[in-house]
Amino acid sequence: MRGSIESVLFERARLYIEQHLGDFDLTPDRIAQQLRISRSNLYRAFESVGGVAGYILRKRLRAAHAELVGSTDRQVQEIAYRHGFKLASDFTRAFRREFGVSPREMRERARRRSTAG
């Protein structure tokens, strides 16, 4: 019984996160408030994926990564901002932790691949 309730909560929260990924104030507290659930229930629903804050961070980083390598003439700082990071330095640090290279290095690799093709 509990597992199915948690999976419904997870799905509702996941959708909310997807829709508000670029919001600076997308926090576990705000999500719990908006979905009218307790913070502990929210945390429990995200336990299996490493927690709600980590989930939001990974989603933001993947979206920013896709934008970085997908197009783009946008500056790294602008991409960071569009994906919910207030500071480019926080974004760069988190990006490097997740992908092992800086956003600029990732973009350079993508450019080299597209011109080498």
C-alpha cells in the first residue's frame, strides 16, 4: 500500500518539478506546499532516487547539458540562469561534479564533434 502512495506522490512531484525546473525557488518546501503534502512524505517518495534536492539538481544539469551541446550561441551563464542556477559559479561546480568537465569544455567537445562529422 505504502509503495503505491509513494509512487503517486513521486509522479505528481516529478511533473511539478518538470514544469518549474527553471524557477529559482524550486525547493522541497515549495513542492510540498504546492502539492499539499508533508515534507517527510515528499522526502520519502524521493528516497530511492537520492533525495528530492539531488533529483532537481540532476534534472537541471541534464537540461542545461542538452542545451549546451544541442545548439547554441547562448553564453554558459545564460544557460545556467535559464535552468534555475542563480550563480554561474554554482552551475559550473555542479556541472563539473556531474559530468567531469566544465560546461565550456563540454561545449568545445560538442563543437569539435559536429565539425569533425
